[in-house]
Amino acid sequence: MLRFLVRHPFLPPSTLLRRVLFSNGTSASSGATASLDPHFLVEYLMTTCGFSADVASKVSKSLPRSQSTEKADAVLGFFRSQGLDGANLRRIIAWKPGLLGWDVETNLAPKFKLLREMGLSESDIIVIVWRHPIVIGYNSENVLLPRFKVWESLLGSKEILLKHLRRSGWFFSSNIENVVRPNINFLRDECGIPEDRVSLVIKKQPSFIIQKPDALRALVDRTDGLGVPRESTMFIWVLKALCGVSREKFEAHVKLMNRFGWSNSEFIAAIQKQPTFLLRSTEALQRKMEFFIKIVGSTPSDIAKHPVALELSLEKRLIPRFHVMEILKSEGLWTSRYKLHTFFISPGPKFLQKYVLPYKDKLPKLLEVLSIVPEFKGNNPEC
């Protein structure tokens, strides 16, 4: 068999392999079914898809041993016609080798047609199918379309849904009836959180609502334990933050802030104001606390009252603005009416207007300090 491959180098790979994949001499072009030699099935996957020998061997074990390559050729040709090739194609086939036995017109083409009808461009479809190939495993009318409509309703618009699908479509595979709806009902009926608040969180992070119901109930218990009232507008946002913070990480944050002088009540108050600071690493929080206390001269209580400052980048926001503060102080232009938290938190245009532009002629170095900062790059300081 291998000598046959060597003797016929002029044959196209798919044609060549079909000539050698059948051990009983049946013609592949006749559409008849024959027994495939496992060795040449591996060769087929390596040649047509570009798999390594090891991966091709693993993938081949999930394929039927008795079929022609006609369907496989058609499937691969169809995927390539949709813009899926190379690594993208290998990812899909490795995820579900059985796709190579599917009928293109019956199983695949309708799904891609539906994705286009949903408003996805060709590039969108490539990204979504590559990141989340399970979408092509759904029944078009009974699963894929209804699921699309449910998420479109939850997120508020087709545009928002498409944005999340382009970014990461894995939430799309969650069980609507057993997970998503029970979670929404629990938050609305048992926790008293209005649906519009829940919707705001889902729009920002669809994965929040697809966690297991027991896990969501445990998060609610943790939030209750922090003393956050369920009727508070911040309750759902604390829930969202805790969703990404393990108990171990939470305790590490508590110990760190205690060492810097925060009381437990200050820690909880800070969470209710800016829960997302919990998502930062302990190391990042430590660097920022040291910066504010040792370099800027803030008190731990001041930081606890304005925890949003802990969300800001040291390199891109805090340090450059501190240099501006130093220059203003050296020139006697820093006044007691300037509040530290406002100085660091102010949006770029407002910061320029208040702290930089009034002194741009006298102190051009203020603009030089900020010229390397992304939020000010390319902006006309006169605007």
C-alpha cells in the first residue's frame, strides 16, 4: 500500500487516499461502503486536516471503521467553503470527529444558514463556531433558534447577544430550563431583586446567570453574611463580584486590609461601595495600598471611604497623576481644597481642565508627564 502512495505522487491527496483506504477493492466513487484500514484512516486525517500523527490516531478512534470518505470529503469541503480551515477546522473535528460522517445538506448547511439569518457575518460565524463548536451540534429549529431567542430576550437585543457570542459563546450552551430560568426566578421571587437589575448584570456578564442554582444560593448566603440588604441596589453587584472570588481569596483580602489598618466594618463598607476591587489580586491591592499610604500620604480610612481608587492602574493612572501633584506642590499651586480621591478618580478631560490646563504655559512639564499616559495620548490638551 505504501509503495502505491510513492508510485502515484501525482494524485490529489483525497483521491489518492480513497484509492488506498478500502481493503475490499470497492470503488470509493461508487458510494459503496467498505471497511477502512485504521492506519490509512490516520493517514487520511493527517493529509486532509493537517493533524499530527498522535492527534490523528486519537481522533480516528472515534470514527466508524466502515464508511467511505465521500461524506468526510464533503464535510471538510463545506467547512472550508465557510471559511473554516487549518487550526480552526482541526479544533472542530477533534471536538466531534463524528461530524465527518454527517450529511452536509441535512445536518450542516441548515445550521450555518440559521446562523446567517440570526444576523451573524461570515467572520462572526467563524469565530463563534471555532470558540464554541457545540452550536453546530444543536438541532436548528428545536434548540439553536429557541436558545438564540431566549438569550436575545435576556440580554435585551440581538446586538448585545452577538457581541457576547463574538467574545465568548460558551454561556450559550447552558441549560435554559434547569439552570437559567430557575436562577432568574430565585433572584426575583425569593431575593426580591427586580428583573431590570438582574438584567443589567446579565448584560455585562452572561455567565453570572448560568452558574449552578446551588452555587447561586451559596453566593446569596455569603452576601447576606456581609450585611448587604437585599433591597439595596448594590446587592446584585456584590453577588456578581463574589461570583469571581473564592472564600480563600476573600479571606486573604480581609487579612491584607486589616494589616493596613482597615477594620472589618470598613472592609464591608468598601465592598458595598465598590465590590469589584475584590477581583484584584492580593499582590495588586498591596502595591496600591502601599502607594497611597506610604507615598501619597492617604490614610487607610480615606481609602476605605473611596475604594474605587483601588480599581485604578498604578502605572497608567496613579503614578503619572502623582507626578503632576508633586509638580503642583513644588510650585505652591497645590491647595487644601484639592481632595486626593477626586484628584486620582477624575476622568481624563476633567482632570486636564482642573489640574493641568490652567498652568500649561507656566508649567509645560505637566503635559510632558502625561504625554505617555494612554488616556491622554493623542488628545489635544486645548480641548
